Amino acid sequence: ESGFVFDPSSGATYTANRTGLLIIYALREGLSRAAVVARLRQSFRCPGADLESDVGEFSRLLVQQGLLPPEFSLDGEAPAQTAQAAVAAERT
């Protein structure tokens, strides 16, 4: 299963795999980094110690591509408002 991410301000679209979509939907729900990692572990049954850094890297990539605002961070309070407003994703 894959999907796409749409940037309404530029019209650009990006494809995302199932893992990327899970992260995007979790960010839109306002989940913390720990909650996103827990959801990944549960959904994919992966014990990997690198999940936290992978989630952080993916969110930085979304910021870099302009899909999340520059001030977005998973290191502070729950990111619900900025993520919900900025990221639109659809499953295909």
C-alpha cells in the first residue's frame, strides 16, 4: 500500500510508502515522537532501535520539502496543530 502527499501551496505531489503514510497520519493526529514510534513498532512488529531517529529524519524531510512549517519539531509539545494544517495525505 502506498499513497501520496500533496502540497497545496505549490501543487507538488510526493509518493509515500506505507511506513511514511503511517508517520504522516500520526503527525496529523498530533502524536508525540514516542507515540509515533510505538505505533510503528505495533503496526510493523519491528523492534529496531533506530525508529526514533528515523521518525525524526522523516519529519525533517517533510519540513525541508515545505510540507511542514519550519518551526515544526517532534522534540517539544505535541505537534497537532502545525501537522494537521500542513500535511495532506491520501492512500492509493
